[in-house]
Amino acid sequence: MARRKENKVDLSSFDQAGARVFDNPLVTEVSDSYLEYAFSVIHSRALPDARDGLKPVHRRILWSMYEQGYRPDRGHVKSARIVGDTMGKYHPHGDTAIYDAMVRLAQDFSLNVPLIDGHGNFGSPDDGPAASRYTEARMSREAMLLVGELGEDTVDVEPNYDGSLTQPTVLPAAFPNLLVNGASGIAVGMATNMIPHNLAEVVSAARWLINHPDASLDKLMEFVPGPDLPTGGVLLGLDEVRRAYETGRGVVRMRGKVEIGPIEGSRGRQAITVVELPYGVGAEKVIAAITNEVTKTKRLTGIADVKDLTDRESGTRLVVECKVGVNPQALLADLYRLTPLEQSFGVNNLVLVDGQPRTLGLKALLEVFLAHRYEVVTRRTSYRRRKRQERLHLVDGLLIALLDIDEVVRLIRGSDDAQAAKDGLMSRFGLSDIQATYILDTPLRRLTKFDRIELEAEQERLRTEIAELSKILDDERVLRKVVSDELAAVVKQFSTERRTTLVDGDLKEVLAASAPAGPLEVADDPCQVILSATGLVARTAAESEESSEGRRRNGRVKHDTVRAIAHSTARGRVLLLTSAGRAFKVDVLPLPVLPEQAGTVSLRGGMSAAELVPLAAGETVVGLAPLGGQAEGSPGLALGTRQGAVKICAPEWPVRSDEFEVIGLRDGDEVVGATWLIDGTETLTFVTSEASLLRFPAGLVRPQGLKGGGMAGINLPAGARVAFFGAVRTDDPGHGEPMVVTSTGATVKVTPFKSYPAKGRATGGVRAHRFLKGETDVAVAWVGPRPVGATATGDPVELPAADPRRDGSGFAVMLGPTVVGHLIERD
């Protein structure tokens, strides 16, 4: 840096007190002073070191706490005491600045791995902390990984600000703190803004780089796919993340994570509950932005109320209540656009490397850290070997003396003084000055036979340890393995699950794809709720009768197969029926609207049923039923179970309960099919695993209440089970002739439903599939109009042509994990 040059000034002038006066031009004085100030801010205040990821103030706080013994296994101490020690000994700046830096090290919403264990109010994203006299702190267990090797000559030290003490220039840092916790700071003419990452992912990338120094960025991103923020949330557009990892600069988009659901105790009203906020954003900031947009600019409409229910037990819960008839998906898009619920993070990886500010990408940051660890481990190993060699030298001398202890005692007793005794020992036994002094200082009680055995064991152990330490120093491969193993141990002890969800792709494309379809205000028009065979639930766009009639002839649902359909309205509700015999009332409005292109609708835009209702392990959604006016005139809900029971549940649903049972199941039984009956003229159908099909009129089953367990539906032989149950209409030519699809996994058969004669309830039915050699049972069965097959991921599978033989063997078609349903028209 530029310095004041004395040869440019007049040295001949002095003031009245005799002090020398420098005559310096104002421009030069200001320029030199500014450069010195800028240099000081860059190196001593604002930018973190790439090796330990700390600014000087953070490093001095941790060093002071380590030196004073404020460690995880000891009690908390007043924060004011820590601030005072740091300020008085190492960091000659204001106590407010030191305390603010200390507070950040204790905030779990600022750091992925907090370095200070705070006790008391250390603030929130919206509020500052309590004063230092009210809070207490100590080092966290993770912080000990940064300072734990300081006593082994692992890093250089430097004088403190007044030269009275020494402090480390950098901490040993046993994990990549800079990448894990991030950093931010504003220097003079430059700034840094580094985003946090997951500890386990960063360490995995570092360990790969140890063994593969030429690894590409794409390979490292297999271990570190993107940032992981302490507050969770969603990160959009990984293309920008890759750019930041490559150049050290980039902009990523953060978005809060929300849950959409009905408001308890209200009919038809929805709420958007924010459960995770973007990094650095507090709930009060979002509420203030919403209030401003609603009351002043009036750009945000459709909100009835906003409540902050955040607490320590449930975490972040910011509830935005929608007005009646408001599409919560459309309102959420406005919240993302107009409030801090979605924000950008400008990545700028500016750090100090060898004292110089440099902008580094992901690989360069890992390389700097690993180079630091190699140096630390090398110096630590040299220190440990030197200490063991010094101890071995003393043990060797003591063992020499013990071999002729009587002579040693006589020599010492016959000496005039200690110096003569030491000289005698050195000349008589060939000992060094250090060994002779140590023997003279050793008490006689240590010179027993038992102590000799202990010393010989210690001698062997020291020689073994010295040999092991020498291997680390002599072989670079061993050094790399030691560093890798130590990083693995850190992850095993301190790793946490990823908090942030990553959304891949170009940022603009991701934002466009995530924009919800449909208006903010939704009319209560008729629509259909569709359950796919792969467990997705969605609704069609609310539409008029004229529009529906026009699509009845042309529009089809594609991608995946349809398991059940319920007619409702956009603001209505439907029942979801599960395999455990439970029913859930679900609002239609929050369901995703199926995207439509060229008269077709894709089911891949649906929502998993598990996101709508709390399913138990192994429980699935097996059917739908309408509620309200759409359910009038129906005899009820037809249910068939795995063990062959059948039930028609009368539509007398509880008014105040959104979850209830619709059938009493026996132990080990479950519902395999649930179909809503329109008028009771349907035909109930069972297909069993041993390829029997039974059909009988729905009128043979007497409706029961919710508690009823049904009646015998089909007679099953030992070891057989029901593979399919449903209600089929045979008088609906608009949807095509019903077909029966059976599959053993190796062969598939499609047969007209009319080929199967009707039988009585509780009989065995007729054969529907003749097994070939090696086939044992029916894996998939389905009965209904327009049959289609699809894989478990929704991709279409070609089914064979219809075969009029009801007991044929089918065609060899390897379906694999196939589901069967039907292709419907929009009606």
C-alpha cells in the first residue's frame, strides 16, 4: 500500500515545542490516508479469510473464549464479560460491534452451524437481541472444531494491537466453515455475500476432491447440488447456482415454503400457511409488506386476515386467510410477487487468499480449505512427533539408569554437587544433558522394578506412535487420507438433513412454470375432481355447461389412468376414501387445475393424495365421492374389501367432522375399491387374485350406516384375495362398452364385460383368466369403459385388443409396475 514519503516534505520546520512539522499537500495526505483506511477495512474488518471463513472480529471472539475456558462442557458466562475480554485484549473497537458479531455466531437462523451456544434472547429475523448484560454464552461443540488444535503449533500467531499478547492469524478449522455458514461484509469499494451450504454435502465434495484433484465442477455439484439455508425454504433455478459456483458471482431466487388448506371451522375458506421463510426474512417483514399492499397500493386483494402464529414449539407459522371464493394458488403468486416471501440473493464469493481479496468459485474455495488443512495436519503431526521424540529421549535415559541403578546412586552420593553428579552421569553412562538432568530430578520412588516395566511399555508405545506420525509426514497419500478421515468424522458427529428444497432449471422457465393458472376470484361453477391410478388428485377448470358439452365430445384426459371421478363445484367439497376405510372431506378450490392443451388434459399436474390428507404407513386413497347437491338421489357409497366383503354406505356423513370411518374392517382387511353409486342400477364387480370375476346388481346389497362392516360379497378360496372392486354401468353408451382387464405381470387380457354372466352375491364367480405355466395369480385387474394402461410414473402402456374368450390366457405383454384405469371424456 502507498505510504507517506518523507523525502517529499520540508523537514526543516518545527513548531514552538520543538516537534517536527511535515508539510504535505492535502491531495496526497487525503489519498494516503484513504488507502490506509481502505487497506485496514479490507484486511482487518470486512472480508473473511478463505481458510477458516472468519473475519478478524469473529476469530478474536472465539480465541478469547477458548483462552478463557468458556467451552461446551462448562457453564455459560455473561456476554458482556466475553465482549469486554475481547475488546480489552484483542479487538480494539466498540463493544456494540463486537456484541453484534458475537450474536450472529449464536443465531441458528443465520448460521447452519452456530459457533456460540447462547442462553437468553439472541434475537430473531425481525428483532434484535437483548443487551449483552442480559444474555449468556459459551462456545458450541462445533466451534471446538475450529480452535481445538491451537495448542499444537498448527497456525502462526501475531501480536495483538498493543503487542502485549499474541493471537492466531487463522484458526485450524476442521470443517469448511466459510461454505457451511456463509459470510457477508461491506469493505471499501468491495463487498462479500456468501450463501450457506449443508455441512455433509460440502464435506462430501471436499473428500472427493482430495482423491480426485482434477474433478470437474459438475462432479462436485453431484455432492453439493445447491445452497442449504438455515431457514429452509425453496431455491429456484439451479442454472444460476451453477454460474455462481463457476465464477463466484450469481443471483439465486429464494422462496418461502407454504401449505394450503381449509380454515378450521369455516366452510369453503382457504388459508395459506407459511412454514418456512426465505433466508434473512422475518414474519413481520412479510406482514408489513402485505399490509402496505392491501391498504395503500391496493395491488394485493383477496386477503381476509393475516396472523402470525410463530412460536418455539411449532416454528414459523404465518397464516394468510383467503376470502371466500379466492383461488389460493393465484393469491400465492401475488404474495411471491409483491412481498418478501420471494427474494433474490446476490452471491459474491469475495474472500482473502494470502492477504489478497479474490472472488472464488466452489472448487477454488474447497481447494483453499484443503490446502489449509494439509498444512495444519502437517504442523500438528510434526509437533506431536517432536513431543514424543523428546519424551522417548527421557525414557531411554531413565531406562539406562535403571539398568545399573546401584552405580547411579553411588555416583550421585559421591558427587560434591548437582553439577558434578550430572557430569558424572553423562560421562559414565553416555547420557545427554537433558537425560542426566531428568534422572537427577526423578524421585527415588520412581526407580522401582514396576516403574521399569511401565517405562519399557511406554518406550515401545512412543516408538510405534513416532513411526505412525512419520508416515503422515513422509507420504502425501497418507496425509490426504488423514484429512479425509477427519472430515468424515466431523460429518458423522454433526451432520444435519438438508433444509432447503432445490428446483432445477433456468430461473425464468421455473418461474413461468410455477405461475398458477386461473383467476384470483373463482366462480362456483361445475367441475370434476379426478383421482388417478397412481394416486394424484386434481380438478378440471370450472366451466359452464356449454363449455362442458363442447369438451364432452373432444376433450380427453391423458398421461396416467383415471381411477375415480367426482362431480362438484369449484368452491365445493368431495370425499377422499382410503384403504383403511376412512373418509376425508377435502375442499376442491386448492386442488391443482389440470393443464389443458389442444383439447387434452394431463394428469401429471395433479397433487399427491398424501399431501392432502394424513395417510398412515401403507394407506392409500382408493376412491372419491361427491358432497352437497351432487350427492342427492344416490343410495350411497359402494365399498369392497380385500377379504371379499361388500358394503353400501348410506350418505349420512357427519356434519362437524372432516374425518370419519365409512366401514368397520376386520383385522388384516382393507378397502380395495370405493365407488359412488348414481342411482343404484350399477353392477357391482369383484375380480380375485385367482382369476375369478363375480358380478351382481347393486340392489342386492342393503345400505348400512357408518359403523357397519358390510356383508359377504364374494366367496374366496383359501389363500385368495380381491384384486379389484368397482361399480360398472352397462347402460352408458356415451362412454363406451365396459371391458375387463386382467394381468399376471407376464400376460394381459382384455375381455368385454358382457361375456361374464351375472351371479348371486356371496358366490365364487366365473373364471376370467387362464394361467399359463409359471403364472400363479392376477397382479392387476380393472373393469370399466375405455381401458388404458400406464406405468407407475404415468407413462402410457399399449394394451392388447379385446378377446371375446372370458377364460383365455391373454397376450404376452411385460407391463412391469403397471396400473390400469380408463380414458374419460370431460362431462
